[in-house]
Amino acid sequence: MPALTQDSPADVLDGWVRLLLLGFVEAQPDWDGVALVLTDQLSHWVHLSAREAVSCQSFLTPRLIAALGGTLPADMGALGDSLSRPERLAAHLRSAEVSGRAGAISGYLIGAELAAARPYWLGQSVALIDGGGSGAGHAEALEAQGVPVSRHDPEAILSTALAALGERIG
């Protein structure tokens, strides 16, 4: 599948992410809300409505966690600090680095992502598509904010996605 591009804010959803979204909307055709697709490199927040991607915003959070030596599970206290005070991210990351708190690095980064993605999840249902289990911090933080989160394994929706793609291309 070709990539889906968006001009503002500039973003690209690659073919793999699009395939997962196709499988998800095929399996749940009446679902409106936000899909959060986590890969080992990026977090993709995609607003879905009427079986279409309305808008998206992607984040480098997984890549930054790996680069800065963060680990899972994410420290939920750090996540909460960064969610409420994202402007302190750089200082929080330095403090976590100096004190050797790898889970806090992950927590601070995920919290900052959730703060920036608030327009996507506030008042929405979120479908978390994550096969690697790295979405636990995202799910726990969103649920703490009262956001309904359903979890979906990419492998489980892949056959539906491939069948739908096959139908569309004949």
C-alpha cells in the first residue's frame, strides 16, 4: 500500500500502518475514534471517522526511548509529571539520566507525547494497536485520564486487512 501523506501538520503513514488501519476498520466498521498505532520507531495517532483517516499526528517517542536508554515499564509518576508539565521535559530527562532511572525516561517521554496528543484523545475512544506490548504505558496513562482504551494485536487483524486489500485491488 502506498503511504498516506498529510500537509499540516506534515506527516506520513506508511503502508504497514495503513494496512493495520484497514484491518481495524474492516473488523469494526461502525467505530469512530482514534487509533494509536505503535511501532518500534513511531507512535501514530489517527482520527478515524466513517471508515476513513481524517487526520493524523505521529511522534518519535519509541525511537527517543530507545536512543536515550529508556525501559519499560514506564514510570507512571514520571509520566504524570510530564503529562501535566511537558515544558519541563528536557530537565526531567536529564534528572532521570543522572539518577539512572531508565523507566522514568520512558515515562517522561510518553507523558510529553500524551500532552501533545491531547486533542486526539480527549473525549474520544482509543484503539491501541500494538503487537510488541510497548503500549502498556500509553494505555495505563490514558485509562487514568478516563479514556476508554481497547487493545488490538496487529497479528490478529492482519488477515482481515489482507482480505480487504485483496478485495479492493481485485
